[in-house]
Amino acid sequence: LCHKYDVRKVVVLSTYYVYGASPYNPALLTEEAPLKASELTMDLVDSVELENLANIYLWKYPELNITILRPCNISGPGVLNSLSLLLSSKMAPVLMGFSPMMQFIHVEDMAHAVTLAFKQNKPGIYNVSTDDWVSYQEAVTQCGCRRMPIPSIPEGLPKLISKRMNWKGWPPYLVNYYKYPVIIDGSLFNKTFGFKPRRSLDDIFSYYREKKEMGIL
């Protein structure tokens, strides 16, 4: 449709989840890393397929100026994704023996990144992240959540517990993301678009913590 109606700029908001959570991931995932999510869980097939289609049109119709963004965990006011729901809760499941490093980006910084991608015609695929990361268990603690230890073995038990408890912020298909690190390298986007996040991790975590202290969350 974009090609048919002569659209000249398309920004596709993907997710870092497409890389998949695996113990074999490199320390930093660049844009060239394979998208393994659909091999590890069927629930993320749609996300990978969206990227595959966008990639096809990126090269087939260069006049569309397609820019694909793969952000890390978007968090902050008004965000209702799985992780934000988790950070908003009073208790957070944690896998016993695991606390992977994670990345977070404030929703205002992400909005700025999307604006830059739209205004500048620099098509391609870009990770969007901050240079800071923190362990999962430290993150939930900083957000004022009480940690709820979950057995990590046998392998299928955490997913079964998640399914039975119907945790919206800790769904079965994302359990491995709270087990293995998926750290993305956002330097290409930063350099290409002159992007620099303005909000710190403390800005993100204090939002959830203060809302709990006020009894709002």
C-alpha cells in the first residue's frame, strides 16, 4: 500500500526480542546478528515475520526509505508492554540462579529516536538502546518490587508456573529473556542519527518506585 500510494518514508518499530534469548548469544548483538526468536518460541514468529517482510521491501523498494528500529525494553509513563506491567507490579518473579543483564530506554527517549528516524532519510536496520545496563533482579528491586523466587529447573517448570498464574508481565514465551542476557549494540543508530538518550536508568526506575510509594501502582 505504501508503494501504491507513493509514500516516501516508513518507520517500522520492531523489538530486540527478535534476536531470541539464548545462552549462546554474544556479549553485544549488532544488527547483523541472526534473528533466532522464531526458532526458540512460536509466540514471536509474527515479530520475526514482520521484520522479514520489512527487509524485503527495504531492498525491493528503496524509494520507500524504510527504517527498521529494534529498541530494547521501552519503559516509563503510559507504557503497557509486558516488562512495564512487570515493573508496575508489587511482586516480580525471578528465576533462581539467574539474573541476566538488561537494557531499558525511557519512552520519551524512544519517541525522540522515532522522530529522528522519520525526519532523516537514512534507511536501514538499527538497534536502539542506551549504554547502561543492569541486572534483572537489581532492576525490579530499584522499581520497588518484591522478588518472588521461581524454580528454574526442570526447564519447563517456569513456563508452566507462568501459564498457571496468568502473569501478564511475565508470560511463558518471555521467560527465557529473564534467564539469558540479550544485550544490543545501539552505537550504529547513535552515530548515524546523532542520538543520545537523555533519561537515566534512575529516571525510569524512580517512576515505578515513586508510584508504588504513592499507592498509585
